Amino acid sequence: MSVVAVGGLAHCENFVQHEDEVKKTKHPLTIPTGSVQVRVRVGRYRNGTVAHIDTGQIRAVDGVLQTTKSIKSLFDQRDSSHFFSKTSKQFTVGVSEKQKVVTGELHIHVRPDIGKQDFDIVAHVPIEQYLPGVLAGELYAHWHPDTFAAQAVAARSYAIVQHLNRHKTSHFDVTDGPSSQMFLGDVTLEAAHKATKDTESVILTWNNTVVPAYYSACCGGSAASALDAISGSSQHDITPLYGRKGNDVCASLEASTWRATRSSRLFRKRLNASAKHLKLPELETIRSIRSIEPCEHNKHGRPTKLIIKDRRRNGYIVNAKDFVSAANASVSSLPMPGDPVWSSTLSCSKTGSDLTFKGRGLGHGVGLCQYGAQELAGQNNTWKDILQWYYPNASIQTV
Ligand SMILES: [Zn+2]
């Protein structure tokens, strides 16, 4: 009896302490209660580049923003380093040859951390209004409504996670390009609006937190885990991001395969040049490449490490993520990389002075596979089926 009483008390104390800890350290990805305004960086202006907004222009000179008269009144809130419109309006924004129409609050931030003539343009857009511009940029217009709906839920979850992670530390949550998710601004594409409406406020959750719902164009058949392919953050250490078991339907699609031919010498130089950025000093010492091949795989069969051997028969083992990044890196002293190395699921052969890569999959392979989702939708799977396949055990929740 006393054993039970002591045990019970101890349990009770532990429980109280645990509750306190939970209150103190709220999970950063706790499902938000209010609506989210996504802060999208729609323009990145460097080295004195002039931005066009509606009929006016804006630039940064010595860390101070200057506008032409015609748009001065647009920015009713301003100090020298931050202009913004207090009300939501439709703007045309971009450089002279490439502009985007976007409705929201427009914020201009100088970037003295980068340079005195540098600034960012950030649109604050309510999330449901933001999503059609993402879907129109991420998917082919003729794709299946269920592909659009699954993508809408993934993109909504992803944007909310970016907002929760960055709202206190950065002036933007997402960019409008492929390193984040595409955003075309205001769009008329019916399929994009319908999918947003049909999935309104639906996100992927895991233990009452929002799932960072990464996705890529094509996994090539085998899933990557976010811990391997994105980063070692504890936010990635969750079941929905470990990768599903089993081959994906995309494996049989021709679109999932690629080929790249590169000069062996320039490829080696690119790896050398990426040593610093990737913090892998040994890459700098690679000499003439003899072979490149996957040497370690995850439990789904996707390469996680590759070994590069050079003419001295030295072997360099590189994480798949770092290899793909180095292979496609822009290096100022070298010509542009040429044919992209799209994924780490690859084989490589050397013929003369060239390396020829043959591979499968486009992108990091974590979470939803866009080509696979389209294939599944064509086989009568619903958007919920698609999400359950790509994010195992995640809840599909309306918030
Ligand atoms: Zn796939």
C-alpha cells in the first residue's frame, strides 16, 4: 500500500513539473490560433538596382530609401529605412522588364547588413489570398484538382511553419522562388483558386504542431527524410518527415529521369570552390575525378552519401545534399554550371574529359512528390489519400 502511495505522489509531482515546463517552452510550431499574414519577399534589389512600383521608382542611396514623387504617397508609413503602405492595395512591382501584380501591404526594407544600396520588397498577404499564386507557380495548369488540393495543404502548412519560425527574427517568411516556394502574385488560374477554397484553413499537423510540409518536383521513387535532406533541426525529427515506406508511382515516369553532361575539370573545380561554403575543407583537395558513386542509402533506398574518388585514389565522402548543392553552385570564377544535377539518386560515368550523370528524381525528395501526386490523382486517389501517402501519420486538420 505504501508503495502505491509513494508511487502515486511521485507521479503527481512529476506531472505538475512537466506541465510547468510545457508552459515555459511552447513548441515553436504550435498551431496558431489567429489568421496568418504571409510575408513574401517579392523583390531583392542589390547594388543600386532600381525597383519599379506602379508608375514610380524606388532605390536605396547610402542606406536611405528614395522614391519618385508619383509613389511617395503610397507609403503612408515611413522612416528612412522602412517604408510601408498601411492599407492593403494592388501593386505592380518588379524591375522594368519583369513585374508582378500583388495585392497586400507592401514593405520596403533597406539592407545595411548587405550593402548601402540594397533593399528588399516584402508583400504581407493573408495566407488564403497568397496560396493561389503559389499553386499557379508550382503546378502545371492542366493538372488534376486533387493534385492542386494536396499541394494547397502542403504549401499552406509550409508557409505557416516559415512564418512561425521567422516572424521574430526576419522581415520576411518566404521568398517567391524555388528555394522557398514559387509565388506568381495575383493570378486568375481557376484551378488554383478552387483548390485553395476547397481546402480552406486545412493544414498538416503532428502532436498539435504544424508539419513543415516540404515537397519537391519528383522523388524519383524513393523518399528522403527531412533530417537527411533539409537539416538536422528537431522540427524535422517527426514521423511524417521520415519518408514513406515503399516505392512511389513516379518511378515509372519518364519525367522522373534526367541526364547531365559536365566537363570533369570544371566539375572538380566547382567542388573545390564549394569547400568553404559547405564547410568541407577536404573538398578543396580533390584532383582529377575518376569516379562518383552513391555509397550510403537510407532505409528507403535513396542515396544519402556519395564517394568521389580522384586520380590519387583518394576517396571523399560527401552528404548527398551537399553534393547536389556543390554540383549546381554558381562560382564567380567559373562559367555557369550547365546541365543541372537534379538529385542524389544517380550514376556517373567518365568518358574522355566529360562526366555523364544519369539520375532519377528532381529535388530533395522529402514529403509530397508533385509528379507522383499527379499520378496518384489520376488513379482516383483523393487529395487526402495523397497527403497521407507522402506525410505518413500526419493529421489533416482544419484550423
Ligand atoms: Zn515520387
